[in-house]
Amino acid sequence: MLAAASDVALRGSWMRLKACRNPPCHLGFYDRTRNSSAAYCSPNRCGAQVAMRAYRSRKAKEEGR
């Protein structure tokens, strides 16, 4: 782990090391996107969970009217 961290430091790509924005996950990951915009460690797993959580929240608010 220390070798990988020193390699990232030498390359100057600290900005690409991120933590997943999915609250139960928060895994660290290396952002490989072109514009460094990744927010989740896995779009198919964590990104989908966050999207489903937001969808269910919107639906619950609509039904509660």
C-alpha cells in the first residue's frame, strides 16, 4: 500500500484518489475517467444503489401528498 501511495505521489495524481460517495461504502478508489468526475467505486453497484435510493425517496414524497 505504501509503494502504491508513493507511486501516486510521484506521478502527481493525488486528485484521482477518491472515496466512494455511497454512504454505506466509502471505499477508496482510483478515478480512471477522462475528466476525473467519478463519484462511486462502481457505477453498477454503488452508483445504482444511490440512484435507487433517490428514486424511492422521490416516489415516497409523491405518494405522501
